[in-house]
Amino acid sequence: MTKTSITIPTALFEEAKDISDNFSALATEAIGDYIRRKKVEKALKSRGMWADRKKKSTDIVNELRSEDGRTYAKRSD
């Protein structure tokens, strides 16, 4: 856990305190929801970006996984 300090409008803080007994839990949940939404937005924006590629996704992944293409995790027999 990390303890931090934030500045928010007083009215927003008061309303949040009225809704929840635990402001930290409320803020944690809200930030988690925000992050999930942003990840979904990012994924939706990237949809179709690879439509013009010449290779299929499976071919690209298989090339990346091939032994010849590995330089970061060499295996020994």
C-alpha cells in the first residue's frame, strides 16, 4: 500500500464522505474503475489498426515464439 496526498474540491470530498465511511476504499475503487475504462478505450481505439498488415496474427506470434527469434530467453538442452 502507498499513502499519498491529493487535492480535490471540498464539495466533492464532502459528498464522497456522505456516500462512504471509508474514503480510501472509495477512492481506490474509483481509480480502479477509471483505469479499467481507460484500458477498454485504448483497446477499442486499436481495433482495426492492423487490418492492412500482410501477415496473420498467428503467424506473427509464431515467429516471435520461434527459437530463432528468441534472444532474451535462450534455452539449454
